[in-house]
Amino acid sequence: MAEPCAPASRPILYSYWRSSCSHRVRIALNLKGVDYEYKAVNLLKGEQSDPEFMKINPMKFVPALVDDDAVIGDSYAIALYLEDKYPEPPLLPKDLKMKALNIQIASIVCSGIQPLHNLTLLRYIEQKVGTGESVPWVQQQIDKGFTAVENMIKGCAGKYATGDEVQLADVFLAPQIFGAVTRFQIDMSNYPTLARVHDEYMRHPAFQAALPDRQPDAPSSA
């Protein structure tokens, strides 16, 4: 974990403890050593629809980052913003092929896996299709994405997904794997490279501090 930075004012992260999108931004902030203020937005209580929060993110999603006059309401955009503002340690390698691989994996997670099992969609499936029907759907989508990423990294993974240093792919993969295991009973033995790097994430201080049950709005039973 990098040494804490000392900005003019602390950035504010609007987050929900169980949100994997918030989770990935917490990892990035920790890796960059950014001291930030945590403001909880309870999605189950509908606080994302509060008029004051909608001024920050009209899409009514978390996370959102407010950094002085910068207001960013998308986890991918936040990660790239942090990479530009706090270049050390870098999350994107200089090698163009490895940089593209990291961006591709992050894109798979944030556009090809996570949105297909967000809270709004799961509620819709439960209401329109039937109780319990959302779980097989989620497992199918995660399997599709994990199978693709496993094949992409099995020849180039080091200690982490794309080498021996934590990079952008890891920031996006870690929350997705954590949620797959803890919430959706995914058997990670089908994805041995992802399972191995997940073990490394769970040992890394920046990843540990970002875990859902360590956030101030996590229920005491989490």
C-alpha cells in the first residue's frame, strides 16, 4: 500500500458496503494511499434516489467520488481518474499489450459480468420470473465471464492476474471473485488461475481494508 497522500481536502467516496463497484474503488484508493472520507449510501433503503445524492450522481448508482470540484459517478472513470492524479504506484503498465489486457479485463467485469447481476436486475428477475430464479442466471453470467478471463490470463499471470504487481485488472477482478464466492456459491476450482490470484488478494493489505465487512456501514453480522 502506498504512503498516504495529502491533498488540499479529502476526497469523499459515496459507497455501499456490499457494492462490488464501490469495492473496486476502495481498493484503488487504498493502493494509491489516498486518505478519503467515506459516506454511506444505503441501496436497500433507496438512499441512492435521495434528491441530494442525485445531484452527485443522476444515475443513482454508487460509487461516486467528489474530489474538490471533480464529481465522478462511475467506478471505471474513478479508477482512471485516480491513475492520472496519483500515478504511483501505477495500475496500468507501460507495455501496450499488457495495458490493453488490463483494460479489457476491467471492461469485461464492469460491462460483461457485474451489470448482469446488479440489484435492480435481480429484483426484476425475482418478480417477473419467480423466486430463486435469479441465482441460476447470475451463476451463468459469472461462469461466462470467468471462463473468458481465465483463458486470457492463464499464460501471463504472475503473482497477480497480469504479472507480479497489482494492476487494474486485479482491482476489478478482486470484488467480482469475492462476491462470486461469498454471495453466489461459485466453485472457483473451475478457474484455477483466478482462484490462485484471489488468495493473493485476500492477503494484500489494500484489498483487505476494502473488504465489504470492514466498511463502516456493514451490518455487525456481516
